[in-house]
Amino acid sequence: MYIRYEVADKIATITLDRPQAANAQNADLLDELDAAWTRAATDDEVAVIVLRGEGKHFSAGHDLKDRWPAPKDITLEWIYQTESRRYLEYSLRWRNVPKPSIAAVQGRCIAGGLLLCWPCDLIVAAEDALFSDPVVFMGIGGVEYHGHTWELGARKAKEILFTGRAVTAREAEQVGMVNKVVAREELDAQTRALATTIAAMPPFGLRQAKRAVNQTLDVQGFYAAIQSVFDVHSTGHGNALSVNGFPILMALDEMKQRIE
Ligand code: ZN
């Protein structure tokens, strides 16, 4: 089990519980996480969902040491299908759960880590939070779910993609990606206080408010852009596959050195 799930006072708390691996996401963790979101979405006793990570870091991203098929079985079709389901569809589904959600982020939130916090409606960050997407080092133009431009604005999105550098919590707050920055030791309490305030509001009003904002983004092109950029992402995998074979493991050590 990689996910803990608790409900108290109308707040469902979903915890990434793999701190020994900085909450890196293997397939099982993501499937358990999706099940927890579904449980919270369908439980009438739950008004607000909090997503948090156990330990020093929110999430190191996709677990590049997960159990992969044999190299000969890793085709672009396999990559496309696997990533459509666990990265694109999961993140979109969590974004559209008709209840408010809050991510509490501390430490590193790398690449696939963004796919867990961006779909949440609000983000509370600890002062030590660092958000980054260094997958350009792998020859791919960013992670599967292209929140970058929507969350950071076009220039900042390009800057972090072009350089691979991390955005600090304060910087993320300035551009509106994060709602609030708090001391690390205050993260859980402040997130809970915000969740408690929201949980006291009328559920149908909350649902409609969320729909109003998400629908506005969708009319502006959010949904269509997310879909088409996923395909752009896949061409990066296609090229890397044709040049090097499955690129991820080969690039892993180099990437780690550059981001640490
Ligand atoms: Zn990918």
C-alpha cells in the first residue's frame, strides 16, 4: 500500500505514503491514488479533499525504476497507452472531481509530481517547496499533462522548461500557481484550516463554483490544449525511442545529477 486515506470532519485526506522513495510514483501508487480520489468523490460525507505527501518531499515524480516490460515490448504504442491512462486521464479526472481539493506541497515536486498537485483546485506550499520539470533533459518537451502555460504563464513556463530549473514556493505564489506559502511545520495545520473553512460552505455552491472556473478554462482551450500537447509529448518519446531505445533509464542518472 502506497496511499493512506482518512476522513474526518467532512475532509478526506489522501496521503502519498512512500517517503523512503520521496513518494516516487510507480503504477501501483497511481492506481491506489486514483481509487482514493474516486472514493472521496463518491462519499457523501466528504466535502473537501486534501492531498499531501508523507516525509521530506511531496513527490519525486514518476518512478523511473518501476517494473517495465522487456525493452523489445516497449513500443511507442505501449508508452502512449500507458501514459494516456495513468498520467493524462487520471490527472484530468482528479481535476474534474466535483468537490474542492487542496494539495499541500513540501520539498521537491518534480515532473510527475506536478501531475498530482496541478489538478487540485488550491495549492498550499511550504517555504521549502521547489517545483520543477526537467524532462527536457530527456529530449521531451515537458511532462505529459501540460499545466505549465496555464499555471505559470507563457514566459515563466518556457523559462523553466528551457532551463530545467525549479520554481520556488514564493515565486509560484507570485505567478498565482500557489495560493499560500507557509512555514514547513505549519503546512498540515494551515491546509486543514483552509479545508475546514471550505467544508462549511454549501456543497452545491462549491460544486458550481468549481465548475464555473474549470468550464471557463475549458472554453479558453484548456482541455483541447492538454490533449494536443500530450501528443506533442509522445513525439518526444517516439524520437528518443528511435535514437536510444526506451530513453528514460538511460537519461536518469544524468538528469539526477543536473537537478540535484
Ligand atoms: Zn511520457
